[in-house]
Amino acid sequence: MAHYVTANGRVTITDASQVYIENVFVRYYENHGKNLRSAADARAALLKWSNYFPGALVSEVTYARQADFVAHLRNQGLSNGYIRRILAVGQGALNWAHKRGELAAVPPIALALAPEGPPRERVLTLDEARALLAAEKPPHLQVYLILAFSTAARPEAILELRHTQLDFNRLLIRLNPEGRIQNKKRRPTVPMLKPLVPILASLPIGPVVAFNGKACKSIKKSFKAARIAAG
């Protein structure tokens, strides 16, 4: 009952010195975070915050305490990039509460305490790509990989692709489904390459990347297994 009230009760605008940060995190996760594709990562990050700041008010999460928090995470062997993501999730939860009128002000989160890591510049070679496609893998991952190579689309766009977005007459793939508002991570309409046509046409109606008839939410485990199999 206490959890339900915390997550769903009506909250009026409140000073940071009167709000427990854990309450903010619970409300954020239950009303927003758990609906994200990265819900598991968000929950893990919020748990790091909650474990370090039990019973703390929002106003008590000062720069000095954040620095101690970062040092604590580093002692656990976490990288700067992962620590930065943990800080960013906490920042997102506090900003969410502020925008909803539940917090009068938000303490600045010191992302600078965890510098950004170097950009990823690892590029798959043609031989590696051939080995990955030839490696033993489940059918849904093969479809995913072929679409990834053929469209260069983001993982979410491929995993959410439905048969209704395939135009076999004009040989087009509409990565943005009808009714979805475009955001800054724009999903364009791309050509359906000829080698794709018989593969996509042979799939049943419904989600394009499917496992047991249902849309796949993630290919992380099967991709890791295929990567190992490919050497």
C-alpha cells in the first residue's frame, strides 16, 4: 500500500528539503522509467542511487555527496562511462519530477565528475561481417542482421518493424510506423534492397523480427552467442 501511494498519489509542488529522493525515483520509475526500452538499466541505476542515499532528502544530494557517490562507484570497479549513465538517470528522474510540478527546484547533478569516455570507433570488417552472417544463430537474429546491414537503422526501429511498414510494390521500408511522431532520432523511409525482397516476403504477417510469433524486445543474448560462434 505504501509503495502504491508513493508511486500513484497526487503530489503538489514541494520544496527539495521536504522530498525524499527515493520517493522521486519510485514515482519516476513507476510512471515513466519502466516503459522505456532501457527500463532494466534505469532500474539498476536508480537502485545504485537509493542504496547510497537511503532516507536522504533531495536537498541533501549536494555536490560533495555526489563526489563521494562517484568515488564509491569507482571503488566498485565501474567505468567512468557507466558512472556517468548512472548520474544521468538520477538527473532524468529529478528533472521529470520538476517538469511535472512535483519539485520546486532540482539540485544540479555533477556529470563532470565522470568524464565522457572516448567515442567508439570499432568498425566491423567485411570478413567479420561474413563470419557473423554465416555463424549458427536463430532465424530471428539472421533477419535482424540482414535488416541492420541493409538499412543501417537503429536497433529499436528494426525490432519494432511490422509487416505493414513494408511496401513491396514500391520496394520501400517505412521505418517510422504510421501514427508515430518523429523525434530527433528520425526514422526515415529507405529502399528495400532486392536481396531483401524474398526474405521479407517469406515472413508471416506481424512483427518482422519475431521469436515464437512475438516481437523480439532485445537481441543482446542471441547476438552475443552469434558473435562468439563467429569468433
